[in-house]
Amino acid sequence: MRILARLKPAVVYQALLRAAADTLLALGKTRKGLTFGLTPILHTWTRELAFHPHVHVLVSAGGVAQKGGRFIQLKNTATCSREACWVGYSSARCWPPMAGWWPR
């Protein structure tokens, strides 16, 4: 993905941000019945200044209920941050938007 990010940064960065947001919103709706508030942050470099595009996301400690429209605060926010439950889901959403840009 790093090669593609160098060739088409706008496409890759948009796909990374969209995949992270879509994944967390979908998991919030299906597992908690809530729409979370999200603040995604795109990082492109490591501390050692190596090119490594990735996304960090701040997620609200609750969300707006699908039914009733009121804010519900989560009691245990650790259950929403388990990496294993969304990594594969997120990467499956990230690659399709970039499929047409891969150099042949």
C-alpha cells in the first residue's frame, strides 16, 4: 500500500479514512445500536520519519441511539477498542476503492 500511497496519495488517504470511519460506524450500529462520534487523524510518517500511512481514530464514549435519538453513554468503552474485532473488517473496506489505481 505504501507504493500506491506514493503514486496516488489522495486516493489512498481517502480510502484509509473512509474505511476506518465506515468500519467503526458499522460496528457501532450492529453491536451497540449507536452512531458514534468520530475524529479520524491521518498519520503519514513514523517517529523515525519512515513513510507509513495509517489512521488513528478518537471515538466518543457513547453515541446517538438508532431508536429514540438520544445520547447513550457506554459503561465499558474498552469493549469497543478491541483491535481484533475490526482490523480485518476495515482492510476489506479499504482495498476496493483503490483497485483501479494499481499500476500494471
